[in-house]
Amino acid sequence: MEGTGVNIKNYIFVLKRRWILVVPIFLLVLAGGVAYCLFWPPIYEASCLVVVQPQKVPGDIIRPTVTSKIEERLQIITQQVLSRTRLTEIIERFDLYPDKRNKVTPDELAEIMRRDITIKISRKNYFTITFLYTSPSTVAAVTNALAAFYVDSNLRLREQDAVGTARFLERELSRMRGQLSDWEKRITLYKQQHLQELPESRQFNLKLMDQMRQDANIMDGKVQQLRVRIHGYERDIAEWQRWIEGLEQRRAEAKSRGLQGGGSGGGSGQAESSPEGIKKRIEELRVFYTDDHPDIQRLLRHLKKAEALEASKEAKKKAAAAAAAAAGLKGEQAERNAIDEEMAKSKMSIQKQLQRIEQVNGEIRETEMRKNQYLEQAELIRKRVDNAPAVAEQLSDLSRGYEELNTAYQKLHAKWLEARMSANMERTQRGEQFEVVDPAQVPDAPFRPQVKRAIPVTLGLALALSVGLAFGLSYIDVSFTSTFQLERQSGLPVLMVLPPLTTQEEQAAALRRNIIFGAFFGVIFLFLMGLVGILVTGRGPALKRLFTGMVS
């Protein structure tokens, strides 16, 4: 029975044998835990709960331009909070770490405070700020100050982002507005350069081209009329020349044959200049023209002159015949003078007709020049009409580019208006913001040391160390403490066991020594347990002040 299973008596024997070591170690560890809970500087913890409130204006009315996640904004704000400048400002404001200011550098002091700050994002819509410090009122004030800085920094960051977005869009709008102005100038300049070649001018150009061609045809008809007039003038000149030739023939006959021969010598020369020839010419022209035509009017005037001349000739013939008997030579001279006068008048008429021909030729040249101008204008307009599709295509490309840029501009303008409304929403704090729903309170108990947790841990640790050390020493001890160990080691049975031989005085001294040690250890244990009771009930700070007063 003694060699198998677990014998509790062996463990009790070990504890009884090593009690003088177990009890002091237990009391020493317990005293250390009590001293830690009693004299260790208390560290207080304050936490603040910050909730992310959504924007108060519906998103379908005003779309927010700040779309960064809460984690990203918290990371940015945390970097600002944990910066040396910000931490130094908080340290000076709340007079933190006075015992360390002259011992460490500002960077090291900021690093110490940085380790005492904890930012924990529990969910997407809230996070906690925790700070550790030795003063309960200060730790709550610093935590609330950190929370206020987070709230203000979030508002400032969101406003900066919204305003920055609006300003960026405004700069882009200004740039695109300049591009639109350049496109408008290009289109306007192109239209000015191709004003007569634009698609909307096609019908006008076609009508104008037809009008130019009609005007050219009119000028061509006028040239033909002028040439007919010249032809009439040339015929008149030919008639006058034949008339002059007839007069010269009559003059020669009159000189050679006398006055009687003068009546028949000019018959053939003046055939076409006679009133009958002129009437025949007028009838021919009336087939083509009316009586208002200049050529017909001219021939009518010429007819009157020819009839008057014919009547004058008849009168002269009669007068010459009557006076022939009385003055033969005198009549011949008078006839030659009359013929010379007629020849002079005829030559003057020829000269006038030549002047008229020259004048009409000038009109022909002017008319042909105008005709050529009309034709050139018609050709220029035709080229415009032919070039209109290419101009329309180029103008369409310009207009398409302008419309695309204008569409982009309108979209950007709408985004800019939304960005401005979003910026105004952020300025009036109607957007998403941080709200402190659970501000930090002054803690009642320190975060470290936690007495209710430290005391059980201390008791367990003291018991484990003392008992463990006792069993450890027994495990490495090579001496025999029981007959079972000896029999197992030697393989021989133990026949007899002799107890230690001591006198009564030695036994009494050992008993007194055990009583004294037991009483001493008992008093210490009771004292420590009393301290434990005081600490557990929360009266540790008062006891600490009492001890501090006694020491001082």
C-alpha cells in the first residue's frame, strides 16, 4: 500500500519536515504583495467613449465630399495627438510628470506619455481613449482634453478636406473655363474666316451664284445689243460714204455736162440713203426692236433729214431749171456749192457715227468687264459651295470638341456646387462628427495596483513558491527519510527502525524553539492578513497615509 499510488502522508511528511522553510517563504512573498499594494504609487486609468455621429443632412440631398474611413482619419489625428509638440503642450498645460521633467529630455518625456495613451477602435462607429496617470483628477481631465482634441481635429480635418476639395474643383473650373473661352474664340475666328462657306450659307450662296450667272447673261445680251447698234452705225457710215461717193459723181458730171446732167448722176449713189432705203431699213429693225429702240429713233431722225433733203433737192432742181436759161454758168457753180455743202454735212455725220461707235465700244468693254466680274463672283461662290462640306466637317470637329469640354465643365460645375454645399455643411457642423457620449470620470480606485486582483495572485504565488520549494528540495535530497525508500534502494527488508536519541532537555528546547517560531510566524501572518483585509475593503490609501505620517 505504501509503494503504490499517491500517499498523502508522504506530502504531509515533507511539509512537516520543511515547515521552517515553507512558512517564512510564504510570509515573505505575502508581505511583498501587501507592500506592493500598499506602497506602490497608484496608477489611475480614465476612459472616454467617442461615437461617430452620421451627418445630419440626408446623403441624397447633400453628398459628402469627405469619404475617408474613420480608421484613416483616426490615424491622422492620432499622429497629431501623439506628436511631441502636442504632447509637450498637454504636459505643460496639466503639469504632468513633474518628477521626471528635469531627469529626461522632452522627447523621452513625450515618449513616456505616448505609452500611457491608448486609442482603441471597438467598432466602426465608436472608439475609446484611455490615459494612465498617478492623479485621478488629472487623468480624467487629460482624457477629456484628448477627446476634445479628437473632436475638434476631426471637424477641422473634415472642413479642410471639404474646403480643399471645393477649392480644387474651383481651380479646375477656372482652368476649364479658360479652355472653353479658347475654344469659343477658335470657333468664332473660324466662322469669321469661312463666313460665306458655312452650311447655313449654302442656300444663300446658291441663289447668289444663280443671280451672278443671270447678271452675266444679261450683260452678255447687252453686249450683243451694243454690237447690233455698232453694226447699225457702221451701216449708216457705209450709207453716208456711198452718199458722198454719189455726190462726188454728181459734182463731176455737173462740171463736165452742165446743170442738166446733175439731175441723173447721183441716182445710184444715193439709193440706200434715199427715204425709201431708210424706210426699208426701219422695217427690217422693227422685226427685232420697238420704235423706242435708239437705232430706230436714229433712222427716223435720219429719214426726216433725208425727206427734207429730198424736198430741198427738188426745190433746187426746179429753181435751177427756172434760172438755167438766164444764168447757165452761175447755176452750175451753185450746184457744185450745194454738193460740197452736202458732202461736208455727210462727212460730219460720218464723224459723229464714228464717235458713237467708239462710245458704244467703251460701253461694250465696260459691260464685258462687268460680265467677267459676275462670272468671277459666280466661280468664287461655286468654290465656296464646293468647299462647304469640308468647312462643315472642320466646324463639326471644333463644335464636337467644344461640346465635350462643355459637358465636362457642366459636370465639374455640378460637383463644385455639391462640394460647396458639403463645405458649408462641414462649417456649420452638420456633417459627420465625433461626439463624446461617455466623458472620462474621476476614477475611485487605481488601475494599478489592483488590490482585489493582486492579493489572490500574491497568495497563490506565495503558496506555490513555498510548497514548490519544499517539494523541490525533497526531490533533490539523497538522504533516506522512510523505510520504503531504503527497502526500494537496497532491495532488503528493514528489520528495525531506531528513533533519534535525545534527552528531555533537548526535547524541551526544541519544543520551546518551535513554539517561539510558530508564534512569531503566526503574529506576522495575522498582521499581514489584517493588512490584506484593510486593502480589500478599500481603506488602503488611509493606511498608507498613516504609515507615511508615522515615518515622517
